[in-house]
Amino acid sequence: MQHITIFDFLLLPVYLYIFYVIIKKKATAYTDGGLRKIFFTAFFLRMFGSVIYSLMIQYYYGYGDSFTFYAGGNFIIEQIQSDFGNINLLLANGEELQKLYAFQNGPVGGINGYIGISTAIFMMKLAVLVAPLTFNKFLITSLFFGLFSFLGQWRLFQVFNEINKGRNQKLLAMAVLYTPSIWFWGSGLLKDSVCLGAIGFIVSYLYSLFIKKNYSIKTILLLLLMVFIVGSIKSYILIILAVSIATTFFFNMIAVFKNIIIKGFVVLVFIFASTTIAYISNFEEQLQLIAEESKVQVDTFQKNYEATEDEGKGTLDAEELDASVGGLLLRSPLAVFTCLFRPFIWESRKIMILFSALESMLLLFSTLYLLFKLRFFGFINAVFSNQFLLFAFVFSILFALIIGFTTFNFGTIARYRIMLLPFYYFVLVELYSQYKSRAGLARERRV
């Protein structure tokens, strides 16, 4: 179905210019010329990603998640246009919308099934809210979602850059903002784009409130809004975020105590609290839901992604998934490695997978380089000695664990892992900055 029309292309330069004017005005706040250049480059890459992704699914694949959300949004818009009283459909649940859609369009085909899924409905409703600003044109709608993703990730980059004290700023930007998979998969009408932007805002607001002690009602309200958005789309991200924060707080707290008995007691309290949280949040059910969502994607959009039935140990059937804490621990090393460092070059059978493989290879070599320079225990000690590094590292590893444990092909892994990449890259750049600083001091002493 043709979702991109001539009107999209006519409106595209107009909206790009409007966005550019807004971004240019915002850039005046940055007195650092290098930072301003990074800001513009990241913006243009995100807009480029929005356009390229939209054109790819329209003219190459012909279908995708974005079209499903767009079609669902159009269905809701049509109901509102026919009777403004249907505005309450923006508050309707999946069962109600599914019944209405099936009644008007038949029980088979179209977006049947999808419009009954709460996370998909949320994306459809977001598309409806954006529609008045975009003339309800798909390509322009994608630009707005890409802009939101960019702004959130820019806030995340600013936090990382401040923590890193401006060291290796260009390197940090290349990793966190310029990585192709991030600006490509994080630029369209996708769950990943919204969550990537929202998580950037969440981290920025938390940093402002609890580290910089800049308290304001506005920040708190915006934080709650972003938490609501992420929770409505991918609630497991909030669980990972909460566990990462709790782990960081725990290690900061335990470092204060010198008595081994007190430390042991604190460890027991932490384990008990973590187990309780996992039970209350239905952690095992969350794992199963993620796995089933990934399996549906592979089955439904197998033309979009590289099927990996012969990937060996890197794949798992949904029916075989042991979504328990024990099963998670047993497969954790392979799951984390698969998410972070695969596919390998020789596992690439499509151009999209090849690009992902090149990124994975770079990530692997960068990690091995720092492990070699810092030594394994030096690497671990550096991470656990810095609360910001610890938070980002735990977030990255937990996310890699969940995605590697529940996804079934390299295409979905490449898309889902964009959430962890900025955090993992920050860890690598911060460790590299520390290593170079120590190496520079050592040279000065020798001189």
C-alpha cells in the first residue's frame, strides 16, 4: 500500500527548514563551537535517518511496524472525523478498538490483531496526536518522531559529556550520536524511536534532580510523563532502569561500611529487595512477553529481517524459552555476547545485517582494546569505582541479557539494542578517557 505520496515530498523540504530554524535557534545557547557542530550533525543525521527509513519500508520492503501504527492512527482519525464524539477512542482499550475495527473492516486482514495490542495502540494514538501538525502525512510524521528521538538523545549526550568532563567530546559524539544503527532505527514511527528519546529525557531529568540538585515541578512532571510513555510501550525498560539505579545505590552504600558483617547484612537486604521487586513486577512474565513479541515479528516480517534458523546457539524458539531466573542465569553469557557482538561478518547474508556486523565488530574490538590496556580486573575495578560508569554498565549488560535472551534473529537484535548502545559506548569512552589521562600523567612523571 502506498503511504508516501507526492504531498509528502512537497512538504518535506518545508518541514526540514522549519526544524532547522528551530534547531539553529536552540544552538545559540552553545558557546562551544565544537559542541554546536556536534548538535547540528546529530540533528541532520536523525532527519536523514527518518527519511531513509521511511523510503526503505515503502519502496524496498513495502510494509513494516511503522505502517501498522500509521494505519491504526488513520482508523482512529477517520472515526473522529465522522463523529467528533469518537474523540474518546483515544482513551479506549485494545478490546474496544479491535471490536470496532473488526466490525467495520471484517475480522481478517488489515491491522486486525495489532489494534488489540496495548503497546501498538499507544503508538497509534501518538500518531493521531501528531497528525494535526503533519497534515497526517507519513513522511512528515516520521520526521516528528525522529526529532523527539534526537532531542532526548541529545539530552543524554549532554549528561555523558558533562560526566566525562568534556574529554574526547568528538569520540563520544561519534559513538553516542553518530552510530548508524542508532540514527537509522531510532528515527521513524517506531517504538524504538520513542523509547530512545524518552529514556534520554528520563536520565537527564534524574541527573538534574538527584545529582545536580536542580529541583523543579516542571522537571518532575516531565519525568513522570516520560516514564509513562516508556511504561506504556516497553515497560521492561523501566524495570532495567530501576534495577540499574538500585544496583548503583547499593554499591555506593556498601562502600561506606568497613565491617564485613554489616556488609553481609546489606547484601542480604539487597538480594531480598531485588527478589521482591522481580516478583511484584512479574519479571518472568515480562521475559515471556518480550520473547513472544520478537517471535511474532520474525514470523510476520520475515521478508524484512534475516531469518536465522541456522544461527545455532544464537537462536531460540519461543516454545523452548525458559523464562525463569535460573534459565536466565544459565544462558546469560551467551545472551549478552550475542546481543553486543554478533552478528559476525561471516554471518551476514544481507546488506542490512552486514552494517550491523561491522558495528558489532567495532564494539568488540573497542572492548577488547580496553580490556587489554586496563587488564580485566582493572576494567572491572574502574567500572565499580564510578557510580555513573556502574549505572551505565549495569543498564547495558541487563539490556543485552534481556534482548539476547528473548530475540530470535540478528535483524531484531540490531533494532532493539539501540537502547543500550549509547550507555555501553559511554562506558567505553569514559574508560578510554581515564586510561589516556593516566598514561599522560605517567609520561609527565618520567620526564
